[in-house]
Amino acid sequence: IKARPLANKFVQLYSLCKELLSKQMHYDWGLRAVKSLLRQAGTLKRMEPESDENPVLCRALRDFNTPKITTNDMPIFLRLIKDLFPGVWPDPFSDPDFEKVCIRTAKKRGLQADPQFIIKTVGMIGILGVRHCMFIIGPTGCGK
């Protein structure tokens, strides 16, 4: 078990996010976020018990946090992940059936089924699996 190096990467990422990303009310880099992310990582590890813990943690950190990262902060956040996990870029969580439902619903309502919109929508399912509620915030016309 590589717990100490993974814990260091985790703490380092959240510390750097707190320092480098813009100050947003919905960003949480504290213990509550750590607990939720560890629950998410545990779920991923239980789904793939034979997989290495390094890509599991990388995937959990990336997939769990990207739905709440603003568009301007996204390149910085993804760069931090790539720097802390060099050569590790696991496939993101996907639910093809739910993605099809999202695309069909968007088109039925006269909306564009933009890939980023679908990714964010699928990401919300992951958040709701760990948290009791969430808020969708942003200015008018931003795609909430």
C-alpha cells in the first residue's frame, strides 16, 4: 500500500488549489471535501479491487472536483493533476446509458447537447452519490 505518497499528493493538490485557483464561494478544499473525496475513491476502488491505487486516486480527484471547477480555473486544475500524477490519466467515469438520456432530453428541449454539458451533468451524479445536496450557481446564460 502506497498510502503516504498518495496522501502527500492529495494534500499537495488541495493546498495548491486553495492558493492558485480563484476564490469561489463553492470551492471547498477542507476536511469535508477530503472526507467526501475519500468516500468516492473508496467506491472506485471497490468497483475495481485489482487496480492500482495511484490511478484510482487520480481519477477520484479529477472526476469529483471537475464539476465544481470554473471554466477559467479548469486548465490550472488539470495541470496540477497532471503534474502530481505524471503519466497517469485514467479514463473518466462514464455512464453511457445516462449520457444518452441527457443527450435525448437536451435535444427534446431544444438545447445543444454539448459534450462539456453532458460531462458536467454526468459529474453531478457522482457528486450526488457522495453528498446530500448541491447548488448550481453561475451568471445568467452560463449553461446552468
